[in-house]
Amino acid sequence: MAEASAAVNGRNKYAVLDRSDEPELDAGPPEPRKSSVSESERRRIERFVYTCAIFASLNAILLGYDVGVMSGAIIYIQKDLHITEFQQEILVGCLSVVSLLGSLSGGRTSDAIGRKWTMGLGAIVFQAGAAIMTFAPSFTVLMIGRLLAGVGIGFGAMVSAVYIAEISPASARGTLTSLPEIFINLGILLGYVSNYAFSGLSEHINWRIMLGVGILPSVFIGFALFVIPESPRWLMMEKRVAEARAVLLQISESETEVEERLAEIEEAAGLMKSMKSEDKAVWRELLNPSPAVRRMLYAGCGIQMFQQITGIDATVYYSPAIFKDAGIKSDQELLAATVAVGFTKTMFILVAIFLIDKVGRKPLLYVSTVGMTICLFLLGIALTMQKHAMGLMSPRFGIDLAIFAVCGNVAFFSIGMGPICWVLSSEIFPLRLRAQASALGQVGGRVSSGLVSMSFLSMARVISVAGMFFVFGLLSTISVLFVYYYVPETKGKTLEQIEIMFESGKEWKGGEIELEDTQHLIPDDKKSVSLG
């Protein structure tokens, strides 16, 4: 009885003291809890949560635009500044590696100053870098701007997904945390369109305007910071209970739900006080992980790595070079083909948004990885036949097949590996590790992206562009097996239930574990506190 009473007291201690809310002594059994808000109020709350998630995702446009615009701008930068092929690879690929600095420091920064102000800091750093690139008179100055932009992108990309996961209800967390991937794709499409729109200007001016337009999204990010609230989970970690409660009142349907979520967050945050690892720094715990944390790192870091080593950034950055190898000659036609790629990538990410919380993470990952594998091998075959079997098919057919394979690859990427990578990275780690572990989870991905981007042209010269895509196809085949063995299904589970799932150490076939399997893992004295 004492334990049950303590659980109830812990659950209700944040309630506003109001005598009218207390049950009468002769009251009968409590009725099932009903929502205390009207349908219009519920819709208002949903709109507010979605608005916060959308504003938090604006940082992702910066990453997407930079990736997309550089694929075309590099053509004119090479002509204007007369840079070498090696310098092109460094300029394109360094963004991914340098963004690690932002991601790794972003975890600590977001724990120190909060999630939303870390997003603002990232936008300011990116603005500075974009401005330097726009007016760069030489390759050296251009690289300085590129490095600053990379740090800013790292800040924003890391913390946006964490923020969204911490304000989202479990039923919609997959949809909301995949929003950054939508905005990345939108940014890539805008970058491609910018390339095409300004390509007719002089070679000294057009690439500068292409890069300078990337500053504009920062204006909206600045506005967003004054609209979205701080993460209630971060506020609870800072013991700012009243502010956390005020935020939860904005995104919850009843005060009862607010009290339950406060108790749930406090319990999760309080675990670090009762564990022996309390005295260890977060990074020390991550570098010397327990079995449960190790399983989380395998899933989180692995999915990030496979997202990149299967060649998506090479496809996006070097799509003009790929289409040129397929037989397209003029710069205008090359850039027009890249617009088709960007449009396809953006449209199919919407498919993932509608399905991720209905179908689940693993089914979409299976479709994504298998589809990408087929398209990568198909692209390798198309490019090979263009070079060595011209008599077997017309040049136009080879070009169309290459465009189809590239569009198919980015489409399958967008319905699975793209958005779900963000979702898993933001939801599988416990509260005490979430910000820094999410940052660490991007290390493998960013390093892989940088290595692929900075070596693609050089390696293609050795084994051909077609050979590179056969390699990517092989790696994509391995990613299918990785998903089967190491990625669990997290659909519909709260962040705390996901933590319990990893703590159990139970082997799940193909990564599946049902919600009921977690219930016996919850101590009896904690079952009185709702996990949902």
C-alpha cells in the first residue's frame, strides 16, 4: 500500500491544488478517463504540435539546400575559380565531416542552453558561412565559408530530431520526427531548381546567387524561435517544473495527461540518480556502454552509417556527373534532369510520412533497402551498357534507363532509409543519453558521407561510375540483413517503453518485440504509473 500510495503521490504532485478536484469520500469507483477538451480544442492542440515540429524542421532545409545547390554550383565554381577535381571533391565532401563538429558539440550545447536556442545558434553559424561563400574571391575563402556552414548544419540537424521526439505523443512521433527528412528533400529540390533558374547568368555571378539564396531560410528559423516552446523534457532535467508543465498544457488534452507525462518524464530523468553510472560523464557511459546501451548504439549508429555508404549523397551531389556519364551533354539538360530527381525524392518522402506510424518502421525499411539495391544495380548496368554495349540499345534508352534508376533509388531511399534513420536515432536512446547519443549516432553517417563524397570522382576514374554503383548495390544488400538483425520495431511505443525493450536483452526475431513483452519487465511498484 505504501508503494502504491507513493506512486500515486509522485504522479499527482504536479497537479494544481484545487479542492473542487478532490474526490468525495463516498464516491464510487472512478469512471474511465475521458478527454476534457472539445473536438475543436483537440484539433488546435494537434495543430500546435505540428507547427512546433515544422518550425523545428526548418533547419533541415539548410542541409538539403546546401546539398542540392552544390551539385550544380560546382560546375560553375570549377569554371570560374579554376579548381581541380581534388578540390571539387574536398569542397563537396567536407560538409559532411565538418558537420560532425556541430553535431558532437550540439549535444552538449543543447543540454546546456536548451534545444530550441541550439537550433538558433546553428542557423546563425550557417548564415555566416553562406555569406562568406557567396562573396568568396578564391577557393580558400570558399572553403572557410563551407566549413562554417557545415558546423551550423551539424547543430541544427542533431537537435531538431531530438526536440521533435521530446514534444511528440507516441502515436504520432514517427510522423513528426520524420519531418526533418521532408524538409531536407524540399531543400534539395529548391537547390536543384535554383541551379536551373540561375544557370543562364554569367559564370562569375550564377553560382554566387545559387549559394546566397540559402541564407533566406534562416529568417524563418529566427521567427520560429519566438513561436515554439522549449522541450518539456529538457525543462524537467533543469528542474524547471512549472515551465515544463506550462508547455505540456499546450500539447496535451487534459491536466490528467499532463500530470502523467510529468511523472513519466521525472521517473525517466530520475533513473540517472539511482544508477551507479550516475557519477560517470555521459560520454564515458557511451564509450563504455552497458549491454542495453550497446544494442542502442548498434541500431542508431548502424542505421546512420548504412544510410550513407549506400551512396545517396554521391547520387545527389554528383547527379550531373552521373547523367553526363549516361550521355547527356549540355549543362542545362543535366540540371533539368537533377530537378526531376529532386522532385521524385520530395514526393516519395510524403509517402513515408503517411505510412510510418501505420505500417511501422521495419516494413518500410525492408521495402526501402530492397528497392534501393535493385535500382543501384540497375543504374550500374545502364551505365555499363552505355559504354560497352551501344549496339544493343539506343543512346536515348540508356539515358532514360539511367534517369529512371536514379529516380527509383532516391524514391526508395525516401520512403524508408531517409526518414526512419531520423526517427530511430531520436527515439531509441534514454533521456539521460538522448542528446549526446543522437549526436554520436551521426558520427558514422557523417564520416561515411564525407568519405563517399570526397572519393567518388577519384574512385570512379579507377573503376568507372558504373563500378561505383555496383559497389553501392552490394553495400545496400548488406543493409537489408542489418535491418533484419539489429533494428527493432518501435511503432506505437513511448520513449520509456522503447528503453525497457532494449534493457530486457530479449532477442527479437527480425527486431520484433511486442508491447506485451515489456509489461513483465516493469516493476510492480511502477505499474501504477502509466507509461503512455
